[in-house]
Amino acid sequence: MNYAVAAPAVHTLTVAGRDERFPVNRIFCVGRNYAAHAREMGKDPDRDPPFYFMKPAQATVDAAQAVTIPYPPRTTDFHHEIELVLAIGRGGGDIDVGNALDHVYGYAVGLDMTRRDLQLEARDKGRPWEFGKSFATSAPIGAIHRAEDTGHPREAAITLTVNGEPRQSSDIAKLIWSVSECIAVLSQYETLEPGDLIMTGTPEGVNSVVRGDVLHGAIDGLGEITVTVAS
Ligand code: MN
């Protein structure tokens, strides 16, 4: 292929225990999927259909090993959101909720890093969330654990500490919209493709980090991530 400009790199993530890597296509993120987090953001949790926003593939950082990310520009309120991440292995549209798990390649621990000041300004002015959510290195993600190795987790502790202090602690059983429902609803709007990721939302306890902070996230059975904010 003779490209007019340099072709962008394929962004990839580690697959636990395997040599091959997972190529990242699109990143879909579910908003307000734990009731206590919806409340801390000043919203009523309810069963309105889930809503989604996106990050570019360039947002991904392979956090299978400890990594450092930069403190991003144009914010003074850089927040952590620890999340269960789904990796889609088989695409499809209008996926039946009963078959949705067949489309999952694996699961990982991830961070939806957020410029909260920019997100809330956009939200309150009715503007898009991109500057708050969709910037480079805003999605550190640990090794993907294949569903065929680990099964499909329905309950598991999800935690985040900053400099060893507890910040977020919940259970993925508290997702308002389950993994299957997140896939089925999204696929009604957009045909899913292999390589897509779905970040399923964060529990309560989101807060800011500063330069030099060390974030440690974990989901039982899916490993851990350690992410340092550059000083
Ligand atoms: Mn999030």
C-alpha cells in the first residue's frame, strides 16, 4: 500500500499467557453504570437505557506491566475511574442478549482517566465530552484474560488505591447494565467488530490524582494494574 502520509500504528494490548496481542479497534465506554457513582455525579440512577461515549484507539496504554502516563494538558482535575473492560472477539449487529457473551474474547482491568473539569463543563453546557474523556493515554488497560481461560465473571471485587490509600471499592455484580446488556444494546446502534473494547463504567469513589501519584487497580480473577502519573 502506498499511503499519502504515514499510516497510524495499530495499538495493541497484552493477552495474558499468550504470545499474540489484541489489536484495539474502537473503545466504547458506558456512562453511569453503578448507582452509587451516578449519585455522586449528581444524577439519579435508573434503568434508562445505557449510554455510551468513545475514546480513540490511541487512548490505550498497555498496562500489563507497570506504566507511567503523563498528566494531561488543560486540566486541574484529573480523575481516576476503575472499570471492567470487555474485549470483543466476534463482531455483530443486533446481538441477542442471550448470545452476547459469545462475542467476548476476554476481560481486563482498565482505567477511564478523565479530565473531570472539562467533562463537567461540557456536560453542563450540552457539549460533547471528547475533551474530558477522549485524549491520548486516557485508557491504561491491563492484560486481557481470555474468556475461554477464565470464564465470564458475574461477580468480583473491583478496587482502586492511590498511593496505597483506598479510593474505589465495589463489585462488578453491581453493574446496572450487565456485560450482556451493554453488548446487546450497543450492537443495536453500531455493528460491533473484532478488536472493539467496551469499558463498562466505574463504581463510586472517583477522585483526582496529582503528579507522582501511583494508582493500583484490581478485579479479582483479572489481575492488577499499576499506573504512575508522571511527576
Ligand atoms: Mn467511565
